[in-house]
Amino acid sequence: MSDQLQQLENEVIARAAAVTSLDDLEALRTEVLGRKGGRLSLVMAGLAKMPPAERAAFGRLANDAKSRIESALADARSRLENAAVEGSLARTYDVTLTAGPPRTGSVHILRRTLDDVVAFFRSRGFAIVTGPEVETEYYNFEALNIPADHPAREGLDTFYLDPGTLLRAHTSPVQMRTMEAYPPPIAILAPGKCYRRDSLDARHSFQFHQIEGLQVDRGITFGHLKGFVSDLCRHLYGENRRTRFRPSYFPFTEPSAEVDVSCGVCDGNGCRTCGGSGWLEMGGSGMVHPNVLRMAKYDPEIFTGWAFGLGVERIAMVRHGIDDIRLFVENDPAFLEQFA
Amino acid sequence: MRAPISWLKDFVAADVPAQTIAEVLTARGLTVDDIVPQPTPQHIVVGRIEKLERHPNADRLLVGSVDVGREKLQIVTGAANVAAGNKVPIALVGASVFEHGSSDAAAGHGRIKTILKSALRGVESNGMMCSATELALPGEFDDGILIMEDSAPVGEDFWRVARFGDALLDVDVPANRPDCLSIIGLARELAAGLKVAWREPDYPPGIGEAPSPLGVEIADPSVCRRLLGQTFTGLRGGRSPMWMTLRLHAAGVRSLNYLVDVSNFVQIETAQPLHFYDAKLVRGKGIVARAARAGEKVVTLDGVERELLEGTPVIADGEGVVGVAGIFGGVRSAVTEKTTDLFLESPNFVGARIRRASLALGLRTEGAARHEKNLPLELPELGRRAAARLLMQAGGRPSAVVDVGEKPGAPRTISARPARVNALLGSDYTAQQMSAAIAPIGLRSSGGASLKVEIPWWRIDLADETDVVEEVARALGYDGIKERPSVASPQTIDESLFDQESALAQTLATLGYHEVVTLALQGTRVIADWERSGLPFWPKLVGITNPLSDEQRFVRPSLLPGVLTIAARWWKKTPAPLRLFETGHIFRPLDSEKAKCSAGALAPGTAPDGAYSENGVFEWPSLCGVAAFAELEADAAIDRHLLAVKGEVESVITTLAGTPGETTQHPRFYFHPGAAGNVTLEGKVVAKFGRLHPRLARAYELPEASYAFVLYLENLPKTRPVLPLKALPRFPGTKRDLAVVVAENVSAADLMQAARGAGVATFESVSSFDEYRGPQIGAGKKSVALTVSLRKADGTITDAEADAGLRVIIEALREKFGAHLRE
């Protein structure tokens, strides 16, 4: 019996040391240690026939043999697993091969641009508000201090749906809608589509996206307008860009200013991009006209404010060196993918 | 406004480079868009031809002896239009001029030739007599050598004599500054900016003793506020002198004849539009300003007969309308080169009336552009004097002046508080600084705590204190105002509409959708593309009344056509699958089905949900996605791509609602009738989705496996609700698959709903994963495969408990739908 046991142990230890695959090892384990018909259990079955005095000694012997077999099998397993790991480690994969196709989609460059503007305004505590694109003459013109027959309507050449109803020519109507809904102080950014009667070519579009910032509060000055807009331009175009405020005329602001940012191509020295002037036009701005505040039932003696309007397309064009406004609505994959 | 610097220099000593002038004007709000250099070849002097003889060796050449002041030059010329005694421009040896006939010499692009000492057929030539094109002068001059006036001083620099040269400025004059639609106005601003003296125009009165044979009358004061008239007799008309031709050319106006040129010249110099009549062609006692009566017509100077809308401001004589007031003269009484007696009209019209008429007639003339801005009442007299001086130079004998209508009042004053100025600008200027700053542009002021500012007559744009604030800021320079940081005060403005759209766009991008932006203003092409499918376009559209082109006829009723157009383009260029989306407002008339369905839910004037029904239009925010796959993965029962797209729609809805919503079968005209559904949330439709109608897919050259969805943003939550935590499972559950056979019209949703409602305590969830139809099942039947998840809260579920639960569910399905387990 004990010879038999010893023989089995020797055989298994030898075979375990020689085994070359995990499958063979598992087969060996089943052959020897299987619950039903395993060779060890067959040897152990002899235990019943033994005289009781010898049973205990043989039992100990058998258990010791079993644990040596198990440990030999375990050693073999770790030898094989290590070998497998070593084997896999020896392989080299060319990580410079082309990656799989991207799984995510993308937002449009105009949204990406707008999000950047929004992030700036929100960092200053401004709220983002929207409004309808079909507007009344009142909100598009009268409420902005542009009465009927005012020559300034010329520059806001507008699409009409019927007399008195139009497609908004700027997002400024959202100013008045918000001021009507909320008492001062307010600080808002109104982004959205606007429409002006124009042809569609590289520089003009009859549809564009505007952002308009408005802050009305106690003690707001032209200095605050300059500070805010200059900070915005640095945020959008880079720390080294300078901002210039040129006197201008808008019926809804006074004093009014056209905002230019120094050309990034020539750093303000004049080049083809900026038409030699060193400056790129950004948008219109100014101190909210007292008439506009009065129409919103804000007291212009207590509250003053600034407003600033700018095209999202314009920002994207200046930031990315895009020279054709039509690219934004053509949606060519070769274009959009660059900004995805 | 095109302003030649040489003309500005008549009124301001601006001896600085053009670039500086441009910067000064720009900093004062008169933006110089462009500086156009005038090509002025140098070393050109006035020469007098003393002798002109035949060339000994050439029939067509002449040899001249030309006095150029310091010497006499022998010059050979081929010109036929010169004679001894003429004064002509001489290009000295070394000068570079443009080649004769060089097509765009006036634009400065012509080919250049340099004058050399040379011998022509054996005769020495020391210079060249120049034609207009050789000097890059405009086409109004005759061909051949330019013959100058006899008064031109011999030997003098040609450009000095011509009072021409320097650059032109293209100035963007803001709408509130009609005073700067003139050389005088621009010169005033330039003088203030350069801090140099400004020369007031000193036109003599130019008034004669004899009464004017023709009179003026204002019949309708709502059209015309002031009307000046004056007659000039004995005029020599003819061509303008060279300096006038050149000035007008530089200002962008073509010289016609002296009289016409004078009226254009005065308008550019003073901003006052004038109209000249041939006095002999005016019928009756003179001219009257009134509104047109119904049916009246006039033939304007361009030879076009125009029918006038009732109320159009007109000038009429005894016989009828002779011109559209302030906008365009009539041909009947126009001055010509033969005119000897002229009647001058210097008017002030009501701006709004001129503007309306000009827009209605489509005549945006220089005169209209000035009148519509409400010119000051003082200006007609200034314009008249400027014209009188020039007409008298052409021999005109002035009559007395006739003058009717309003007269200029006393100068206006505006009170401006220096404290308010500083409060708006964020500056700390003293009252004295403010006063001193605005004085150079003619604003005299006095006082301390409140400045009394006297407004010069030409500044009609200055009406209140805020206008003075701007003048101070402009005068002291915007650059001088210190930047301050600006941060909002606390506020509670609802931003949810914007946030909703942003959240959805981000989710869709994560799901593989690419965002596009298309034109919301659409037209014939969009409809034609859609109708190629044979499907009808949306019948009720929100139309534009004044489109510029056929592609601007209406605002889009849906995002789908726009996205499909882009999808068609991408499908050819990018690998499948294709996923695109767009967000934006869409528009339907209030009498459309959509608007009727939603009208009850909307209170006009407010848009908490982002939909607007004001202004006769229903407008609401929408989101449309399109997905296209190379192969249709659909059998009789299952469309795998449709379910994938539905899953994406549910993901998007979950982003905002925290739940995917309920799906029901629901056909749409643009979807495959058997593959379209709605997603509802608390009884409201929040999305529709489906496989594109195969005809629509084909019309856009998209594959059959093309799908679309539209979200109703106005019915979706604006921000995701804060959901309470559901207890996490503590014990393992089990899943059981079963296939049940039911009638074809029973939907998977029905079965799942019944399973949920079967009252099984261990029920956790149910999903459906397959459907089969075929001969083994029988006609009119289908087999639906369901997975039921079961779990206990207080211990591991046993097989027996799971089986028991499943039996209850199967029984419920049998009871409700006659379902039996598939064999």
C-alpha cells in the first residue's frame, strides 16, 4: 500500500515537472485527484480494508503524499502560467499603427466657439438667455431707440414676414425681453441666430450667430465695458492681443464704440489679413442709451449699463484663420473634422 | 464718403501724412476704411508751346519748342490736337508716366514708361507732351494731349495747378452725422483732431438786386421745411475747368458739364443737396414742394418714367411734377450744356418722407442719403452761397433770393452735469477739461456743476445730456478711459433653455453624432430636393415678404430637410455609419396643425418651454438627428438599426429626464409607415423616430438603412431632475428567457407592460430581445423573446421561486393576449 502510494507520488511529481500545457496539467490533476475514480482515491479506498491499528499511520502518510502531489501540481501551474506571461511579454506590438476610427461625434465649430464665450461670461456671473428669432418691429427696432424711418434701419436690413413682424437682425431684442422680465441689476449673454438681407458669399451671409452681452447695474461705466470686452478678447484670442475702442454710432448705445482687436498675424503691424490696418473689427458696443433703459422701466439715473454685440462666425474666423463664412453652413466633413 | 485729402486741405492745414489723417478721423468715430493713393507721376510741369513745325523726316510728327519756365525744350510729338500757344503738361526727362492707352491707368495699374532724352527720326526730343491717360487722369478728358487753361502758369508743377494729388480717404460716416457727409464737416473734425486751426468757408452772399422771375412755395409743410430759390442769368455753361473735373473725379463723381458739376460739387463740399433747373423750361410762376397725388408720373434724369406713390414728396411747376424731391430730378426742366438761365433750388425736406420715398422707388441717391437724415435748417443758405460763387464765376448774374418755410431758430443749449459725464465714462475729468475738449468742434460751454453747452447749428444729432457725454469721450479719446474689471451682481435669471440645448448636443456628440448648422432661411431648392421623393413638403410655411433670392422664401418648418441635404453630401465622402444632428428653431404658421396642437399649452408673451406663439408664428426649438448605415439589418420582424437609433434617442432623453420614456408605434409621412414611433414622457410626445421613407432616402441618395429622429425640446425637461437613490441589490438575482407566441398586433411594449403588471413580488425588470415570424408560428402570429429578471430583497432567489414567478407572468400573458410559450 505505502509502496503504491510512494510510486504514485513519484510518478505524479515527475509528470507534473514535465507537463507543458495547462490542459495536460488539468488532465493530470483529474486523473490523480478526481473525486470519482481518481488514482489517489483508489489507493485510499484500500484504507477500509486495513487493520484499524495501521489505519491512522497510513492515513497520515496518504495525506502527506496528497499535499506533496498538490503542491507539485501547483508548482507546475505557476511554472506554466509564468511561462505563458513571459511568452506574451516577449511580443512587441507596433503602437504607431493607425488607431481605430473615433467613436464619438462632435459639436459644430460655432458651438465650440460659443461655449468658449459662454464660459467666460459665466465666470463673471452672467446668465445665458435666449429668445425668439421671429420678432416684432418693436423689439427689433423701437425698443432699441430706432424709431420708424430712422436711417440706422438701413444698416439692419431686415427680412419681413408681414408688416410689423420680422426675422430679428440682431440678438438685442433679447435685451429688452429680459429687462422686461427681471428687475435690475442684470448681467446677461444672449446668443442666437440673426438674419439680414444680404447675399451669400465669402464675406457675407444672410444668417449668422450673434452674441450680445449686457450688464445693467449701479455704477456701471464705459471703463467697465472696456475692461470686460478687453478681457473677453484676451480670453478668446490670447493674452498678448490688444483691444481698441473706436467711437461709433448705434441708436441703442451712447457713447458707442466699435471694438477692434490687434491682428494676430502681424501683431498689429499691418498685413493682408487685417487689410494693412493692424486691427480686426470685432463688433459694436456702448453704454446702454437712457431711452432704452426707460423703455424697460429701469431708472437711468440709478442704473447704467453696457452692451456688446459680436458675431460668433467672426470670432471663429479670426481665431482659426477661416476666410470664407460659407464654410460654416456647408458642413463639409473635411472642414468640421478639423475642429471636432 | 470719398474725401480727397487735397480738398480737405482747403479748410484745414493738414500737412501730415495720409496715414495720420486716417488715424485721427478714425479715432473720432469717422472710420477711414481705405486710403487710396492717387497716381501722380512726378516731374510734370506746365509748358507753353511757342512754335510747332513739321518734322523734317516724318509726316505725322511735329517738332515743338516748349517754354517750361527755366528753359525752352525741343519736343517731338505725334499729337494732332495741339497748336502753338497751347499750354500743356510736359513730362520732363526722367519722369515716369503711364503708357498711352494703358487701360486702367486711372486706377494706377497701367504700364509705366520713363521719358528719356531721345532722337525721333533724327530730331532730338527732350520731354513729352502728355495726354490725360498718360497722367492717369479720368476719361472725361478728350483724347490727345491735355490742353490746359490759358491762365495756367508756365513752369509750375502740373499737380499744383490741377489742385490734385494726395490720397483719397474712404470714410465710413455714421448715420447720425450728416454734417460729415461733406468736406467741410470732415475738415472740422480733422482740425479738432490735429489740434490745428479750422478755416470757416467764406462764401460771399452772392445776392443780386433783381427779383427772381421764378418763385418757390411750400404747399405741404409735412414734406418740406424750407425752400430757397434764386435765378442766375447769362451763364456760360460748357465743360468744367480741369480742377473741378479732377476734384469730382477724386470724390467719385463723373464730370458732365459745369452746371451739373457745380451742384454735385456743392453737395460734396457742404452736404447741401441742390437742384438746378433750366429757368426757361420751368412752367408757371415757379416751383412748389408738395406730396404727389395719386397717379402722378415723372420722367427722371435717367430717362425712366416713374409712377409715384401718393404722398411721395415732389417738386412741381405750373405743368406738373418736375422731380422727386431731394431724390432725383426730372428730365423736362433739367439743365444742359446750353442752359444760360438757371433756377437754383436749395431745400430742406423732412427726412422720414424722403427716406420712405427713396426706399419705395429703389432710388438710393446721394441726395436722398443726406436729406433722409434731417439736415439743419441753416444748411440751404450755406449751399446756396457756395453755388452762387461758382455760378458767378461762370458769368451768372444772381437775382434776389426767394426763401419760404421755417427759419433757423436761436442756437440750442444742452445742460450737462460733469458728474454724470464721469459717472457714465468712469473718468474724473474736471468741468474745465470737458469744456476745453469740446470747444474745437464748435461746442461752446460755460458753468460748473452743470455745463451749459451751446450746440452749433450743424450738429443736429446732439439733443440731450448723453450726447454731450459722448462728445466729451470722443474729444478726450476713448483710449484715455481706464479699464475696470466687471463682474455681475447676484441674480436669478432662468438659463435653462440654453442649458438644455447644450446638454443634448454634448450627449449626441458622445453617441457619435456630428453637429451641423444649416440655413434656417430656405427656398425653392430645399422644396425641390424634398419633392423629388414624391412626398409633399410641409404645406403651411412662414413666408418672407422681401427675399433677395429664391433661396430666402421661408423659414424652415422642420430641421429634417436641411440635415438630409448635408447627410447626402457626407454619405458620399465619409465611411458608414453616418450620424448627424442639428439644433435650432423651426417655424409654422399659427393655423398649422402643429401650432393648433400646442396652442393650448402656450401663454402668449412667455416662453418658459422655449416655444413662442407671438407674432402670428409658432416657433419652437427642435433637434433632428439622421443616421445612415451601409446595410439594412432587418428581416420580416426586426430592424436592428432602428432599435439602435431608438436606443440613442432614449439615451438622449435620459440625459434630461432621468428615464428613457415610453415608445409607441406612430406613423409619420416621411418615415417608413411600418417603422416609426413616438417616445412619450408623462403623456407628452418628446421624440419621434423611424426609418426614412424609402422614397425620401432615395431622393437624397441615402441608403435604405437611413433613420431620423426629432426631439420636441419644448416638452422635454430643461434640466435633469434630482432623482432619489433606489436601493442597490444586496442578493444575486436571476434572469429567465422565454419566447411567447401572440397575435401579430400585440406589441412588445404590451407584453412587457403586462409582465410588469402581473404582481410578481420577485419581478425586477423585463426586456424584449427578439421577434420571429414564420411558418412554424403560423399566419397572423409572432413569437416574441423576453428576458425577465427576478430578485429578492431579503435573500438569494431559489430556482423554485423564480419558476413560480415566471409561471404567474406567463399566465398573465396568456390571460391578456392568449399568449403561449413557443415550443
